[in-house]
Amino acid sequence: PARVGRVAAMTPMARTTPWAAAGNECSRRALASGSWEAWVPLMQLLAGRTPARVDADFAGPAEVNDWIAARTAWWREQGFSPVDWDYQSRAYDAHDVGGTPGFDGDTAAALGSIRARTLVAAPTLDLYNSAAAARWAAERIPGARFVGLDTDWGHQSAGAADAASAARLDAEIATLLAG
């Protein structure tokens, strides 16, 4: 807790929620049974965006299907290994800051030990990492500031596709660093 002066965390979870673990298991099963063809629509579209964002981005089912086909081809071309995702998602499932030595699995106590000035930001709706989990963590970190990003980009918020949220997050981080 004394080694870090400031922390900015975007869509964090102090411990992986059962919902996120369920998504990870579904994604691993999708890769095991259908490779990228099943994984892309699940993780890149349904878990990564909100229903409102999908409705805004596509005029109808044909456009959705075309996007899925193009995105799947792109993933295949990158040469990513499904084994890599398997290991990443299993590590994600096991995440719990309460497992830090000295906390005996007490996630709230681990968060309560943080002394860094902390900014926690999350989109109002994230179908992969719930905003409630981010807020829960922020409420347990002494003096932490929670910022809800009003966006329909969900888990993909504050990235290249969501310039408004990225700018808001940049401003919030600048304030954190300046203070």
C-alpha cells in the first residue's frame, strides 16, 4: 500500500465476479467448439458493448452478421492462439486482491489498506465487468473517487471507439496526477 502514490483503475474488479467468470467459461467453450467463429460474437460484440451501442452501430441483422464475419477473419489473420485466451481468462477468474499476502482472502481489508490517491472509473453499463463491482471496490478504498462514464460503449468505453469517454477519463487522470 505504501509503494504507489496514485492509482487510476478503469472498469476494475477487486475480485472476479461470478458473472464475469461465467462469461469467461462461455468464451472458453466457444473457442473449444468453434474457434474464433463462436468467440468473436460473444466477447467482441455481446460482452464488449451494450444493447444500445449494437442497435446504434448496425441497421439490421445482415450488417451484424457481416461485421461478425469480418471481425472473425481479422482475429484469424492476427494469429492469436486460443490457448492464450484460455490462460488469460483462467488467471482472470482467479483474481482477488484479498489473496494478497497478509489478507487471508479478505478482499475488503485488502482494498481498505490502499493509501494511494485512487480514481476508479467505469461505464454505467458493462456486460463483462459490472459497474457495480467497480463501485464496490471504490467504496472500500479510503478516499477513492468513483467516476461513472455515461456511455453506451460498455466494456469498450474510453478506448479509440469512444472518444468522449476517453477524453473524460484523460481529464480525470490529469486531475488525479496534478492533485
